[in-house]
Amino acid sequence: MKFPFLKHEKSTLSAQRFIDANAKNFRLIFFAFIVGLVSGIIGSVFRYLLQNIEVFRDNLYIIVEKGNVYNWFFPILIGISGVAVSLFLIKKFAPEASGSGVQEIEGALDNLRPLRWKKVIPVKFIASLFSLGSGFLLGREGPTIQLGANIGKMIKDIFKQADEENNPLISAGAAAGLASAFNAPFSGIIFVIEEMHGHFKHNFFSVAAIMLASGTSDLVSRALIGANPVIKMTLFKAPALSNLWLFIFLGIILSFIGFFFNKLLILSLDFFNNYKKKLLLLSIVSGVLIAVIGIYSPDMIGGGYKTIRLALDNSFTLQFLLILFLGRFILTIFSYGIGLPGGIFAPLLAIGVLTGIIFGTLTQYYLPETVSNPGIFAVAGMAGIFAATIRAPLTGLILAVEMTSNFELILPLIFTSVAASLFTTALGNQPIYTVLLNRTLKKAKK
């Protein structure tokens, strides 16, 4: 016997589930927009304050150069207080705000690490202004990515959404954070999909959420800060196909640099972990060191944007480029190793640019017919170093193109990125954020 009314009841239930699912998904999109909006505003304010602090610091260094020994007091005081305040805030209130915070986000997406946004947002914001403003070799993208992810968790909690919304909103916030740091919305999207692929839950609406959040954040940042490329440089034409082997060779060189960078970074973290309780000593030594180096050579400190521009303008000799590369390589590892809040993207990009310029200069000298401008390898260096350390070649490629507007170089950048990631993998180099997350989880168990 058939019961038509049962068929009607099933179809009604199915239709209701469809309506409920759609309502839930479109709420996610709305909240992703809010995440992008808030992340863009906070990221822009962070960038604005940091830029003004850096201008003040640079002017102070100029006064020291022209004045007497008594003028050294204030730059050194800024360096010491920058470390002391940053490390105190982190140690006292939010230890997870140390470093870039990307590994904390990945752990949170797997429900292995908590996102205590009420503490992390203010601590990360303030402590990062002190650490980056003091001249340490750290990037603003680490703070904005972690801030964005915590904003995603904040929006979810404020609007009392289900726990299953944690993953897409946290991911959307991370994408929005990277977009606001570099005016690079596509890089923010790709970063979440590629770097966090094992943690991010893919579906149509979650991908749409990170796209909307990243785009909204970038829109806000461009409106408040400006729409110019983060790195202003020549727009290069694509090299001849016969010269693409040079970009593969550069990628191989960068694979070794990335291998040693990752190994030394972990060794640095382990070494300075023994001195975390000696806050005053660590603050004085590191603060004086970074201030003195900054006074004598401003290009050796900071995130590296100014250094990149000067290197691209051929402002340095080959000998100084080599010194600059070695100095920034060591100081980046030192700055991150002592536990200050800040990212490694920007310092790594500076290392990649310097490597590319050095490689391009030597190539132009020995093979003059193959290279029109050494700067073309600087863009490839940015993509390659990212692929060699973070093992996210697609993100590195997109980031380099978005930050420089050199869209014609996509083909050579592909070869550099693939070579760098494959050879560094062959060397046994693991993605740095995976290593950092495993290290964090082991420490949490003790």
C-alpha cells in the first residue's frame, strides 16, 4: 500500500534542509565580509602607526650620525624598551603571540591550539609595534595574519555561531590579514589554500568566504593606506626562453639558502629559550645590538622594504650586497629567535631580492648577453626563497607578482619556485610552519 502523504512529508523535510543549509552558508558569507572589514581596518591602523614609528626612528638615527655621543642614548633606549615591552607582554599575557603566529592558526584549525582572541589581539598589536618599530628584522604580515585569524574567532563568538564556523572564519581572517599587510588579496587566498591545505576545510562556501574576506580587507587597506604596489620597481619584459635555465639555477641556490635558514631558525629558538627568564639581560644585549647596527647601517635592519628599493636602484656595490645579505640573514634569525612578535615574510623577501640581485649582477658580468637587468632575478628571488623556506611555491609566485606588478615574469618565476621547492625537499627541508607547530605542540605537552 502506498502512502502519498509520506512522500509529501519527505519532500517537505528535504526542502527545509535545503533552506536551512542555504541560510547557514549565506550567514557565513556575511560574517566573512565582517571579518574582512574589521581585519582591513585594524591592519591599516597597524601599518599606519608602524610607518610613522619607523620614520621617527630613522630620523633619530640621522640625528645621532650628526651629533655627539650623548645622542646615542635615545636610539639605544628605544631598542632596549622595544624588546623589553614586547617580551614582557607576551610572557605575561599571551605566549602564543610570539613569532609570526601562523603555526598557532594552523594548530587552531585542527583544534590543537586555542585562539584566545581577547588577549592575543591587544597583545599582538601593541607588542608588534614595539618589536618592529625598534628595528628588528621582522615583518608586519605575521602580526596581521594572526590578528585577522583571531578577529575571525572573535566574530564567530560575538555572533554566537556554531563551532563548525571556526574553521572558515579563522581561515578567512588569516587571508584578510595577509591581504592587508601587502595589498595582495590573491596571495591571501592562495596562502590559506596552499599553506594551510591540511588544516583548512574546503568547500564552495568556505573558499568563497576567504575570497570575500581577503578582497574586502584589501579594499579597506587601499582606501586607507593607498593602492600603490608595496615594492615599486621596474616592470620587466619576459626573458628569452633560452635563458630560463638561469632561473632554475637560481632556484637551486635558493633551495640551499632556505634549508640553512630553517635549520638555523629552529636552533636559534632553542638557544634563546634558555634565556627567556633573563628578560633584562636579553633586552639590553639585543636592544643595544640592533640600535648600533641601525645607526651605522640602516639598510641592515627593519623589515627590508627600503633595502629592497635601494638594491633595485643599484645603490650598493657587489661587495656591500654580499655583506648585506649575510648580515640580514643572521639578524633575521636572531630577531625571530629571541621570541619577539613579527613575521618572516618581509625579511625573507629581502633576502630573496638580495640573492637575486647578486646572482643577476654576477650573471651580467660573466654572461652579458643573457641579462638585460639584474633586477629581473630579484623578483624571482622573492618567489624562490618563499618556496624554499615555507614550501609554498604558488603563494611565493603570486606574492612576488602582486607586490611588484611584474606579471610578465610568471613563467620564469614558475621555474625558480619549482626548482627551489623540489631541491630543498630533496635536502630534507620541511615547511617551516609545520616544524614550528610541531615544536609548539611538544612544548605544550611538557
